[in-house]
Amino acid sequence: MNPTRRTVLLAAGAAALTTAGPTTGLTAGPAAAAPRATAATPPYAAYWYPDSLPAGSPGPGITWRSLKSWRAADDPDLAFNAASVPLAARFTPAPANPTARAGQARVQALVSFGPTSANPSQGSATADYYALTHWAYIDELVFWGGSAGEGLILAPNAPVVDAAHRHGVPVLGNVFLPPAAYGGQLQWTRDLVQRDATGHYPLAAQLVAVAAAYGFDGWFLNAETGGGNTALGTAVLGFVKELKALAAAKGQRVTWYDALTVNGTVSWQGALTSQNQAFFQAADAMFVDFRWSAASLASSGTKADRLGRSRYELWAGVDVESNGSGTYVDWDAIVPAGKQHVTSVGFYRPEWTRNQLPADRRAPGDFHAADDRFWTGRSMDPSRPDPGDPWRAPAVSVADRSTVTSVPFATVFNTGHGLRWYEAGAVVSDSPWNHLGLQDRLPSRRWVVRATGARPTVAFDFADAWRGGNSVLVAGELDQPVVLDLYATRLPLAVNMVVDLTFRSESGGVNVELAVATAPPSGPGETPPYRYLAVNSVNTRGAGQTADGGTGVDSGQAKARVNSAHQPASLTPRADDTGVNAVNSWQAVTIPRAEHTGVNAVNSWQTVTIPLTGLSGTAHALGIRLTPTGGATPVRWRLGGLAVRPDGTPPAPAAPSAARVTAADGGDLRLAWNPAPGPVRHYTLHRLLPDGTRRFLGATGQRAWFVAGLRPEQGEPAARFEVRAVGELYNASAPVTVTHPW
């Protein structure tokens, strides 16, 4: 990669997050006591040098570590950094438009989610975060970073891996050997490829062991330190071959970056050539440097074909760090319209969609608007691309994928960041936050709105939510029925299957129907053959019968059952609140210990259960149809949750066990617990107060948690905490408690 593109990365890598702190962490694997930390310090994503360390001393907040000496059993932060979600299988539905293709070009993203050092393991106290949500178009994510002054080898943090895996996207750690102009030392390359007495490469085994322990999917190798010779090139090639063999045995993958050549020198080819062919053959894929041309990509694709490799294992680099969706790209050289795609696409630094926003427009909604523009295109609807858009967004060329294949399935549309935290429509923390590991499986086609009249806007909205940090807001003029596509699915429809829909109307009367398709669309760009099931015959803001119009067949026989109403719990901030986490700043408000579910009669959210009576086979798509009840009118309607499940009260998940404090320093604590048996969406943590109320502290997918700045309540001899497992349907387990004496 060009050295000039390192400036921003290296500057960011030297900085530390002053307020960043994790909310908690979890290990994948058997329940075992975590190594005891020497102090209750916040955990961060791991980074290493191959073996030898730089001269001098590390800067503030930086810890120099050797990968060669790493051992999982000695890693005090492993419980915070190990992913909890296995890589999901996914399928490719009929594309949303006729120009998007399956089985051809794929998309890779090289993303820097934070600095090399001080990158929080478990989220931080800001909503200003690159909360990537367009996973449906991505085939490989690289956790980008590294710098000569901090570390060269980065392991992805658990929230990123969990969110990616939930959507079926593998995540690679990054090995960056920087140019000498940016502090690179050829000794580090030699360290990486050192051999032991048996002739093997010990650091290849270490990389595979790290990925296995942390639960991610392999490594991206970027060797750009010049000055080598043929002997070094031969050693690097041997290392890559052994790494690939060891990685394949663990289900991991290796991607090579087009920089170092077989003669040991750095010479970016911008193509698959005789100088990098051996590395491509030794790896699973190769990122082709930005200096490619239409001719060099065409020849590269042909060369890959002749080698018996897929041309789509070549990622043509597209540098979007500086100008994002305004970047000029010769798209016809990569994904020509009307012809077979030439190679795949490798986006370098698509987090531009967040970084380019001015300081006064960095709210979550601003970010998602920019990110939708990047991934979906100017039309903001993948079913109707804008042919005049100079930016050929992935949705225009690449078929989306889905992982929604089993029941129960539930979502509250949580994007993994927010301005507050909500439970059952009520605010239980009024501080901003991010934690990608809490992200739901999200609609892949944002936003397909099928309308014959006025088309409302649809967006993730952060002003209100049922659970988590956001809901889906439909707003604008409505004069005809509109259908909002939500999920492409492969859900088996057994007897007595139901759908729970949680929503609220804020203005304008609408009739709400659930759209279910039990067959796929007839082809790319076609509407799923929906049947419409009545939802809100009891909705006082928009009561009405099943509306005519739209596509598909109405099912007037379906009856909606509304969950019995419960008064919401009283949520009263305490004047003497001391529950602020000084590191991750979850600001809590107290809540009674009783859980509250169902229709919230005060904040107007309602959950309606719709029997899927008469439907069988497989649900191929889910959506919503909204019909105005009073003529053309401005509408504001929120969707807060959707669940597909067997009828009846779902069993609560099993509780975690053996909650304990693993390190303490005053009010800074590390907690850990053994994972609950069976599937778990995430864990929630509360502090039990002397007056019997509970204070929300955070949520995580991991089985460890860090909190800072706690102080005793008046007369409180010990702090008491509860940990609960939360299931797929957002139902909570019984608590496991832990006490910490002051």
C-alpha cells in the first residue's frame, strides 16, 4: 500500500482514547476461571510485535508485547477479547435489482475501528462510532491498523467479530510490517518468519492459536518493509504456506497484500503477476494494490483462471479514505454493467462515512445517512438504483446475503450504538454508548419501499426505542399503501407459529399489516409474493380492516392477538446517583426489580401477536404494509421489534453461574461469570441498591465485565451485582449475584 496513505493511520495509532472503556467481555470456550489481573484495569483489543521490541520505552497508554511469548492461559484480557458468536451460515436470495449479481464480484472492507492501542475491548461511552451495519454486501472484514510505535499485529475486538459473525462475515486480524519511512524495521519481518530447530515457523502457529482463542477467522498479511533479498522473500513465502496450512486446519483463512515480491523487495504490482503469484497461490486471496488499471485487472483475472483459481479471490483495491462515495473509480474495470465482473472489490477505509462528518453533525442518524449512501447508492433504495449515480454502490452490483434461517428469530433493530439505552420502551440509561456485539441481525436491503404514490422516508432513528438504542422510523406523506421489505428469510413455518410485532404510531392514522411471502420472488428485482395479515385492528390511532391494494394476497382470516397490557415500571433517577461508570459512562437510572413486558400503556408501544394461520412451508420474506386511514396525511410510525417463534410462553434461558470479582481497585472492578448453558444473545448487568431497586450498568455478549468509578451507597457495607442471560426472544434468565465488600 502506498506509504502516503499511512499518515492518518499512524497519527490515529499514536493517540489514546481518553474516555474509552469497555462495558464487558466474554470468552468463547469452556467455563474456566479467568487469569487474575494484577489490577482492575480496563481491557483493550490486543496488539503485538512479532518478537523483538523497539528501542526505548512505549508512549503513554501503550504496552509493548511479543507475540512469540503470548500464551492464552496467561492472557488476563482473554475473557474480554474472545468472540461469543460463531460464524453464521448465510444464503443469497434473489437480488433486490436486476443489476446485482450472485456468484461474481465480492466485497472486502479494510476498516480501522479505532487506534492500535487503547481500542476498547467492549465498547465505549459515545454513540459517535463506526457502527457498520451493511454486512449483507461484505464477504471479508479486515480489522485494520498497526504502527511502528505501538504494535504490528492486531487481533479484532470481540464486539466487531460478534456483529460480523451474526451476519455471516469472517473477520481477519492484521499483520502490518510498515515501510521504513514510517518506522518499519526489517528485523521485524525476519522475526515473523524465524524458524525453529525443526524447520517450522513458530509465529505461524502463534497466529493461528490467537485467532482460535479469540474466535476470529484468520489473518491479513501486509509486508511493506523494504530492503529485503531473495532469501528473505523465500522465507516469507515458506511462512505463508505454513500459516495457510495451519489456518485451514482450524477453519481460518489468509489474505495476502500486493506489496512484497518473491525476490524480497517491496514493489506494488497493481496486478497478479509473476512477482506475487506465488504468494497468491499460497494464500486464500490477494488484495491488489490501488495502482491497477483496466488492462491489469483484466490480465489478472485471466491469469487467475489459468491457475485454476477464482478471479474473485482478487480484491481490487479502492481507496475511499479521503473521499468516500465521492471517489472516482473506473467501475467498468471491476464490475462492468452488462458483462461478467472482472475481479472482486477491496474497500480501503470505508469508515470515511463517519470520519468525514463535521463535529456538529456526528449524531448516529447523520452517520447512517452517509453510510447508506455509500453502500446503497444515491437512490437510498437498492430495489431502484439511480442509473445516473457516479458512485456504483455495492448494492448496485453485488447480491445481498442473509442469515435469517431458523426459529426463533427476533430483532429490535439494534445497530450497536445509541444515545440512550431502552428496555420495554423506557430509558434505563441516559448516556451515549457503543457496543457492536449487541447489534441485531438487521434488514439487508435498506430501504426497499414499494409505493405507487408518495414514498415516505425510512431510517434507523435514535430518539426512541423499544429495546437497545434505536427503532425504525417511517415518516412522511402517505396517500397509498406502502410495503416496507424487512428481511429475506428461510424460516421453516411449523404449526402454531406466530409473529410478535412491537410498534407505535406517533402521528397520522395507519392500518398495519404483516407481510409474509412463502415463495421467493419470480426473479431479481421482483416483489416477493406477499400475503398480508391484519395487525392493528385494536390500534386506536389507525384501526381498520385489511386494506386492498399493493401486491400479493390478503389473508383476512388471520386474527391479531394483543398482549395483555402492563403498567410500565416507574423509572426515577436518584438524586444521589453514584452509578456512573467513569470509564464507559453508562449513566443509570433506578428500576424496580420486577420485569415489565407486553403493551406499555404509558409510552404507547404495543406488541401484537399475529398467528401465521394457514401458512406452511418456508417464509422467504417478511415485511410491513402501511395504509393511511384518513386520506393523504403525514405519518410518523415506529417499528421497535419483530419476533418469529412457536406459540406459547417461551422458556427463559438458563442462568449464568459462579459470578465473581476477579480484580478490584477501589471502585474499579473486573467481574466474570461462567456462561449460561444453551444459546444466549447477551448478558445484562445491574447493581442492587439498598432500597431494593436495580441500577442498569451495561450489557455484553462476553462473560467478563469491567466497571469503573463505583462508590458505596450510604450505609452500604458491600456492593451487590446481578448478571442475567438474555435469550434470542429477549427474555431474561434468573439472576446470578455477586457481592463485593467496600
